[in-house]
Amino acid sequence: MSELPLRAWQPRALPERRPLEGRYCRLEPFEAERHGEDLFAASTAPGMEQRVRYLTDAPKDRHQFVAWMARERKRDDAMFFAVVDTATGRCEGRQAFMRMVPEHGSIEIGAILWGSAIARTRVTTEAFYLFAHHVFDTLGFRRLEWKCDSRNEASRRAADRFGFQFEGIFRQHMVVHGENRDSTWYSLIDGDWKSLRGAYERWLAPTNFDAHGKQLQTLKQMRSAHAR
């Protein structure tokens, strides 16, 4: 539970459309002209079919992709960021702030699409860390949400790895691509983040990786060590 007395709570500012800098990636406000070609290539690369299967807005061709970019940029209920791999300078994914409720200090990380080039690497872990750090440490929010199609086992594993707490399943929550979607909900609250932040920072340190970028200790091991 947060240590902040509720009587002292004040609504927080919304995130701004500005870059968030990391060591392995940079999160840039999404711009079609700047990031569109790379993101389209990443989302349609061989082997990505399973990754985009559960997205509610997965473009199937370039025409749909162009329409999606124009539509998403105008939304006022979501703030999209390009995930740029600093090693290559290419946009290899996207993620967004969604369900932003500053009066209650709640926000969601959603619309996640991490391409094969960065999936299961320190790039995506840092991309998540940059969002969480900004939400809790910079803006002072109380709650970060994660939800996914209940059939999306990869997303559920990621939520668990990142330290989210399972909250439940919303049955028949949505109809996506003509199919029923049950949604699984997770959350991190500010008190959780205080105990997780140090483990993330130790895991992301260059000393935790060999010359080929392979981790020496897992994030789970870091979290367990930090808890002791």
C-alpha cells in the first residue's frame, strides 16, 4: 500500500510527448514520417504473426497501416511512443500510455508491439522500465495497469516477469476481429515499484551482460535477491 495519506493526494500531471532516454533504447513520441517505415517492417517481419494476433489494431497491409498511423496520432486517450533501438537507430516497436486518469493516479501501458529484433532482450525490458520510472518516479502516479487477451500467454508471462500482480479476468470483455476476448488484468502500485526499481536497475546495468548482450543473472533472480 502507498504510504501517502489519501488526504494529501493531489491529481498528477499527464505524461508529455517528449523522448524518454535509456541506455539501450530511446522512447520517442510516435511520428509516422519518422518511424512509420521501420515500424511497418518490424510488425510484418517473418514470425510476427503470433505477436500481432492479439492486437486489436494490427494492420494487415500497408494501406491499413497508413490509416492506422493517421488515426492513432490524433487520439487524445492514448499517447504512442516508438521504441528505438539505440544500437541500430531503428524503430523496432511501439507502446503507449492509455487509460490515463490523473485525478486517481492511474495509467496503463498498452498497445505494445515489440518486434522480433528486440523481443526478449534488454531493449524491451528497458522500454518498460522507462515507462514505469516516468509514471511513478517522475509523475507520481499510484497505479500502472497491464491488460491482455487471456489467450496471450506471452503477454501474461511478461506481466509476471515485470512484477505485476494478477487482478482477475474480465469475461467477454471485448469483441476483437470477430472473436470473443476475455481480458486478464494486472497492476503495479507505487509501493510495488519501490521494491522492484532497484532490481531493474541492477539487471539493466552493463555489468549484467556479456560481450554478446546475454544476461548473467535473470530479472527474477535480481528481484529475489532484492527481496531478501
